[in-house]
Amino acid sequence: MCEVWWDDYRFILIDTGGLETKPEGHINERVQEQAEMAVSDADVVVFMTDVTDGLTPTDHLVVDRLRRTFKPVILTVNKVDNESRELSAAEFYQLGFDDPLLISAYHNLGVYQLMERICALLPYPEEPTEEEAEDPAAGALNLAIVGRTNVGKSMMLNSILGEERSIVSPEAGTTRDALDTAFSYDGNDVVLVDTAGIRRRGQVQRGIEQYSVIRAVNAVSRSDITLLVTDATEMATAQDAHIAGLAWDMCRGLVVVVNKWDLARDGDRYAQHRAEARVKTRLHFMPYVPVCFTSALHGQGINVVMRTVLELRQERSRFVPARELQYMLADALASHTPPPVKRRPRERLFISRVRQVGVNPPTFLFTVNSPDLVHFSYQRYLENRIRDTFGFDRTHLRLVFKRQ
Ligand code: GDP
């Protein structure tokens, strides 16, 4: 699953685990459930078949099912990388599509056409409003609440929207979607995205271990900041790490909330430190992530969560003047010159300039002699220098390296 930018289009690509028609075991059933959920949430479906398997009865059945969803479907035949395979691919016309797309994902053949076809089926992207274009941090803060079933999302939602807060009606034009809830928190306009999803899940699917990753991805992608709610009795699971990874990939802000803290057994004064360490071990790729502790049941800790969210937002909207960045760079280069890169020992990385080119997340553009010479560890070093010098403690930072 990833976020894709193609021309002006931005969409989320979900790779399902294959649609089996006769699930034999538990895993298959789950894969199928997720695949079906993905299809039901999708705007466009790419049905991928394999020329080396030939046309199978399963392909027919899957197409039959996909037709019933009335979603636009693009049929692709993969692994077509020579002429004889091109001939074999002809049998896929039997599936009744006008124009199956022959591709070879491995050799990157036909992928461009596939992307063009996908985009042609998507609504034309909206232009950002003038206000958004000028300052993406202006306007309402979009906040998503995600997490597994039963961790307490709907209860948290109610706590956040507690009686004292004024809920803004959607007519005010603050929400983009009828599923969202706009409200004001300490004078800040906040839109909670996909609140209808949280409520519905809370009521209808209670008890069923169903984590709609797809729905969560949608919510994360529409948010500036995501609250990843976990349960004190289980802490961060692999699925939570997966969602956190998506927020990281999409450069969204993330706050981990450990809910049901009232049930935590190890109640001594260091318990929160230990719990925070456990979360951070799991989410090792984002050591800066803020962790908050709540008991939505008792309405405890909610204000700290909201304050953390607002502070994080402020940090993500900060802009560092070019001169200060240039000083930082000179200092960083002086105390640790870029080491030679393996296999290109005679070449050296030169960084001539750095400036901040964006916010939310703060984005820094380094002008270099050759972007290939930037080693991962040196990039991390520069990121840490920026963090330490300018006090970016809790947000994702984006570093971009461009040739002179
Ligand atoms: P959701 O599926 O994530 O929306 O979870 P719900 O908000 O529906 O809560 C699931 C269950 O956990 C309910 O029975 C709640 O009463 C309970 N719950 C939620 N928050 C807390 C909490 O902070 N402490 C305790 N002890 N129980 C909670």
C-alpha cells in the first residue's frame, strides 16, 4: 500500500493478497476479506492476471464478481516480456474486456500506460485553494483517529468532542466530507476526518477482529495529523506499526495514544516510561513520535492529546530562515565531512546550499553535486543536526537532495 503521485494526480495504491475463490483456510479467508474490502473502497480496480499461469477458472469467477461491483476495472496481463508470451496473452480476451493491457512489471513494460489509464478513470484533481497554496498550515487542522477495533476510538472521539466544545455544522463549509466532524478546540478549527467510519465500526462490528486498513489509510491520507490509538493491555501491534509506517511514508504527523491506561497493570511511576519505550521500539523508524496516555472511559488525558496535536502542528508549520540554515550546514560539514561512498571512492559529496522549501512537514532542499553520493547515514546525520539546532523534536522532516 502506498501513496502515488502521477502528474497532478494523487491516489492510494492498495495491493491486495490475491482474490481466491475457494478459501481453504483462515488466512485465505482473511486475505479475501481484505481484498473485497479494498475493492469496495476503491475508485478503480486493476485486475492483474499472469500470462504464465494462463487463463484460469478463478480469473473468470473474479471478473464475474468484479463486474457486479460496477467499479471501473482495468484488466492487466503481467509477465508479458517476449513475443511468444504476447501471443499467449490473447486468450485473456475471453474475459470480455475490450483492451487488456499487456505488461511486464519486472521489466517496467506497459506500466506507464497502466498509470495513464488509471488516471483517466479518476476525477480530475482539485486545484488547491489560494489559502492552501500559500500556506498549507492555514485553515482547519485535519485530524484522523485510527486504530484496531475495540481500542476505544469511538469513546475517544466522544471525549474529544465533549460537551464544552462547539461542533461546527457542515454547512459552514469547513468539512470536505459529510463523514467528517468540524469543531473548535481552544480557538483552533479542527476537522476530525471519517468520524462516521469510527462510529459505524464501533456499533456494527464490535467483537469482530476487523481492522480496515484501507479505511485507515484513507483517513491518514486526508489528515495533517493522525492519532494512532492503541490499547494499554496490548500496546503497539504489527498492524499499528504498519499504519505508523504509512503515516511516515505520507509525511503526515503522528501521535500515538495508549488508551485504557486505567487497565495498565504495572502502575508504578516508571510505567509510562517503559510503555513509551516499548512503543518506540516498535516504531523504531520514527523515534521522535509523541506518545500520550489516556483513559477515554474516564475522560483522562484527552486534553494532553489535543495539546500535543496542536504543538505538533505548530512545529510542522515552522519556517527556518535561509541564513540560519546555511550556518547550520557550514557547522555540520565542518564537524563531519561527508565520507566517501563505497564503489565511488574518488568522488566526494559537496553540499553548497540548503533552504527550507516547504512546511507540513518541514521540507529542506540541499543543493549537491550529485544526489547519488548522499549516503543514508549522512542524510540521517544532517536530519539530526536540523532537529537539534532548530528544535524539531516531534515531526517528520523531509530532506531533498538536488543537483546544482
Ligand atoms: P473502537 O472499536 O475502537 O471504537 O472502541 P470503543 O470506543 O467502541 O470501545 C471499545 C470498548 O473499550 C468499550 O467497551 C469501551 O467501554 C472500552 N473502553 C474504551 N476506552 C476505554 C478506557 O479508557 N478504559 C477502559 N477500561 N475501557 C475503555
